[in-house]
Amino acid sequence: MLFMNICRWAPEDEKEVERRRKNWKWPKSVKVICEFLDLQGCRAINVIDTDAKGLIESRAEWIDIVEFETFPVLPFGESKDLLKKLGIEEKK
């Protein structure tokens, strides 16, 4: 399943986030679709393909310093196909 993470941290934690990120690796069960660093600072956004276990593993080393806003996502157009598979009619 695809998840989008919006990751925020306090300005005073910026150096610590940079230090940790240099050596940190995504868990093997997580496929990174895209990853962006907000040029205004203190925020990163990523889209990953994983299950619940991979999602938890990917956040475990950061939970003390980073606030996560996480939600499942689908690319445009795929939701329409999913609704058809589920037998749900599209509203017109």
C-alpha cells in the first residue's frame, strides 16, 4: 500500500535530524517512491510502498524527534479503477 508521510521537526532539532539522516537507511520492506526536503526547512515529504509493519519500522528511529502525519494514498485515476473493482458506482 502507498503511504504519504509529512515529517516535521522543531528548528532546534534541525542539526540532529541532519546528523541522523546521514547514516539512516530505509527498512528493506519499504520501497521509496519519492522523497522531498522542504527548502523552507524543518519538513520532509515522502511516498512509500509498504505494509503496516514497514511503516512502523520506518518511523521507529525518528518518533522522538519528528512528528509524522501519515495517510494512505493512490495515484490519480487508480481510485476510479478501485471503485469499479469494489462494485461501487461513481457519483455523477
